[in-house]
Amino acid sequence: MSGGLSLFYPIVPDLAWLERIVPLGVRTVQLRLKDAEPREVRRQIAASLELTRRHDCRLIVNDYWREAIDLGADYLHLGQEDLAEADVAAVRRAGMRLGISTHDEAELELALAAEPDYVALGPIYETKLKAMKWAPQGLDRIGEWKRRIGALPLVAIGGITPERAPGVVAAGADSVAVITDFFTHADPEARIRAWLAWEAGRAP
């Protein structure tokens, strides 16, 4: 593991997905809730924290920094728009670790100014999950980012499959964030197990 993150870092949209994959042995997972009512946001984060702690898994809450602070989350991930609106000082006072998304040089500078615990770079490859205004970054950009951030953990995201993952890690990524590869698979649990087997095979 690097910087508290596991090599394999799945991202899911709700508690129901956490309940499917965390018991399989996932050690780091991000909860990326979208368009939920405030009460539902709190319910899902609270239940997700209980579930992941029971299974010795790190839960990274995306976006909802106020709720993450109130509910005692240990990790928070912010996109650039969220970063502009979040009270980073309050996040730090709460003792949370912070990850920040980056897509270009300007965003990397903004991220580093917030002194994050890890930096995410994407999309590495073309991704079909959502429309992206950025072209695929490619493996060379991973190496460039890693040289820029030094010992800070680098998370690569976007279009990564088990077949591509070794090259992504060899290029300098410390952790591989995955959504579409298992989310759209005919047997998501089997795909998660394949990822976990890859992770275990690379463990020292």
C-alpha cells in the first residue's frame, strides 16, 4: 500500500455497491454519491463507514466534505470544482486525509497548494463513464506527474483494465482507481476478484 491507499482502488456510486464488493476483500474504496437528498447522503455515508470499518477497508468520501467531517470519515476526495468550494482548513482540523483530482498542469498546481495526501490523474485512457473534456493522458503523463509530486502517492484513473494496470503502475502510478471495468462487467464480483488477485500478486 502507498500513503494509506491500496494498489486497487474501486469507486462506487452507492452503499448497495459497497455491500457487494467490500466483503470480497477490497481494502480501499471511494463512495461517489451523486444527486442524493441530504438525508440520504448522510445515511449512506454513515452506513458505508460502519460497513467498511467492519471489513477493515478504507472508505474515501467523494465531495461531501461537511457530512464527512460530521460523521467522522477518515478520507475525503475532492474534484477541482469541489476543491474551490470546500473548507480545506476544516477538513484538516478534522484530521482527514485528502485526495484531489487533476487533469492538467493548472489543476496540479491548485491541488499541490492544498497539500493533499494523494493526487489523482485522469483519464489515463478513454473512458465511457462520462463525457470528458480532457483527452486521454497516456502513460507518459503518469511519469511526468510522478516526477512533479515526488513521494506523494499518485492515483491513476480512467479506462484502466487488469491488462493495462501493470503498464500504469510501471509508469509511476501508486494506485489504480477503477470504475467502468467492473461496473459494466457481466459478473462484477468476479471482476473484482480478478483485480484483487492481481493486487495480491504484486504485493511484496
